Amino acid sequence: MIFNKFKMMFLSMAALCMLCFTACELDEVPNPNGPTLESFIDGASLDDLKLLATGLESVMRRDMEFHYWTVSIIAREYYDLRGTDPRYTGELLGAGAGAGSLDNNGFLTTRAFARHYKIARNADNLIIATENSRAGLSDAEKNGIYGYAKTIKAYGLLSEAIRQYENGIRLDTRDPDNLGPFTSSYQESLDGILALLTEAEGNLTNAGGEFVFTLSSGFTGFNTPGTFLEFNRALYARVMLYAGKSKADIVGQLNKSFLDLDGSMNTGVYHTFSTQGNDIRNPLFNTPNVTLYTVHPTFLSSAEAGDQRVSNKTTPLDPNEVTLPVVLDGLSGDTQVTIYDSPTAPVGIIRNEELILIYAEANIGLNNAEAIKAINKVRSAAGLPAYSGGSDDASLLNEVIKQRRYSLFGEGHRWVDMRRFNRLDQIPLDRAGDEVFVSFPRPVLEN
């Protein structure tokens, strides 16, 4: 089973911790030439716990590109026209009449699955190590670790839940030799993630004023139990939205988050990268005129004139550098995805712009004037005039979906949005026989 690899994966985590997180040093690891899982979960020192906490943040970045690429391509936000693997333009798009499904043993399915459960298992390891630690931590210090680990675990599980959809996920991963069952539905998956985030909220509320570990610059402004709790509530609001929970309750949770209608759209929590020798670069950065991820033409044609999100996130390919249009397997494009402007650009986990749009959506039917106010905050930030459409619920929902398309382009939301509003049939198909998948299959080794 894929899960049985986690013990082996754990052994490399000490090395992962070294990546750009300067608080970790190799000599902090017991037996650095052969660290074992047991050396951490039985009698862990404070340095061990710091290493595990830092490693958990580091491992979140590993293989993240396979999640973002695959869900963005299925949603026809962009195409991979690099020609590095035919499955990106074939299997992932359902190419060929009767193709029918994604390979449940191929990397398009398994790489992201393994990444998301590595996050979950490393969070479990941190919790177990803290429970059995010899560091003499106070209850508040333990609560800080528990709240952090459970929040990050929930993030990992949510990432896979949106891929598996009705296939279900394993919520209980604490014992890799005795894993919990798969949930029976998407709703059960989301409810379980909400429960985990609620547990974390209780821990963080009783965690004092500081963590005993150090977070990277991606958590600037969210690196104490109190401010990290705002991140936790932001994720909670996202999951509530996906789960179709009470709109009033969603607004209530947003008020506990870092939502700021007048704040920067980019305030939030991020994955960070660098070009230092022991670190990793942003795997979603596209080298201009070389890394040929090309924008779907409808993203450009459906945009309002002057929308700065289009110019900020896409760049026309240079005809002096590339033969235009780029054509591969019956797909074509002439504009490159440039969401990230350098290999060290951070990748958002959740940003204020998303929270404002969640707030707008949650207010539809409750307070449409407030929904319009939130919509206009996003439109104004994008250089657009105030919303002038209808104030009825249907019109406002269409507007929010459109704004989410442009504000959250390439961030893993478009496919989820179109699915939750039963609009997958509105995603354009450019070739006969293509289809839009509803979910990824459960990996064969998990069946």
C-alpha cells in the first residue's frame, strides 16, 4: 500500500527539514546518519520536536506541482504543451472516444495522493512525538504543537478530498499499520476535516502566546498561536463553503479569520522557496517562452477589458522565441501562464482575496448589498469598475464564480467551483472525445 511507504518517507524528512528553514541543523537529529521513526516518537527532545515541526512545513511543498497542474488542466485553465509526457494532453483530458477514466496507477493520480498523505502522516508523527516527549513541555506548549499539526494535516486531507470527491479519503492515518476506513462520501470527508480543524482551534486557543518552534517567512503574521488560529479559521471557512454549510455560519467563521475587506488581496499564508543549494525552487514557475503552459483561450476572451489579473498572470509568447501558435495533440495556445514571476516567488495556501470572495458568496441571499460590496473590493483591486449587473441571487452568484475564476486562476479552485455548482458541462472541450473528469481514482494499491 502507498501508506506503508510512509515509514520510509519519514526517514528522509530530516533532510527535507534542511530546505530553506535555517532553524534546523543536521546535528540536531538523533543518529543523523540513520534517523529512525522511533527515535522521534519515543522520548523526543525539544530540538527533535522543532525539527519535526519545521519538516512538516517543508514537506508540504514536495510534489505540490502535480496537484496544481492536474486540477488546473482538467478545469481547462491552461494546457501543458511542453510535450514532456503525452498523458498531460491525452489521459488527463479524457482524450479519445471511450477513454473513460484516469489511470489509477499512474503518476497523475499517485504523486499528489502520496504527497497529501505524507503531509498527514508527518503531522501524526509530530503529534505522537509530542505526546511521548521528554522535553518537559507545558500544556500550552503541547497545545501549540497539536493545533499546528492538526491544521496542517487538515490542509493535506482537504487537498486529497477535493480530488477523490465521492471516492472518499482516509481521515485516520495515525497508525500506518492499522489505517482507518475510507469515508463513504465527499460530505463525510469534509465533515471529518471540519472536525479536525475544530480540534485544532481548541488546541490553539489554549496554546499561550508563542510556539516553541519557528515557522518560515511564509507564515509571517501568522506565526503565533493566536494569529495561526486566524489561518485555521480561514481554512475552516473554505471547507464550510465546499461542504455547503450555513452561510451565516461561514460569515461567522470568516470574522474569526484574517479577512479584511480593506486589506491587501495578497495577505495570507504561503509556501516559500529559494535558489539556495539545499532548497527547492518554486515548481510552478514557468520560464518565459520555454515552459509552455499555455492559457486556455476562453480565459482571455471572457475577461473584461482592463482586468489586471489577466496581464499579471499571463504573458503573450514571443513570436521571436516561439513558433506561434504552439500546437500539440490538437491543442494550441499563444499565451503563457506567468502567475509566478520568479523561481523564488511564494505560492499561496490561502489569501485574503479568496476570503473576500467567500464572504461575497456567503452573503448572497443573506445580505446582497454586502455581497456586492465585497465583489467591488475585488473588482477594484483588479482595475475594474464597480459591478453593474443584477442584484438578484443568481446574477450575484454568476459574478462571484467569474471573479473566483480570475482571482484564483491556477490556484486549484476552478475545477472545484464548477463541480460544486454542477457546471462541469460548461468547461470547454477542444477536441472530439475529450471529457471533464469528476474525480481522480483511488490509487490501485489502496483498493
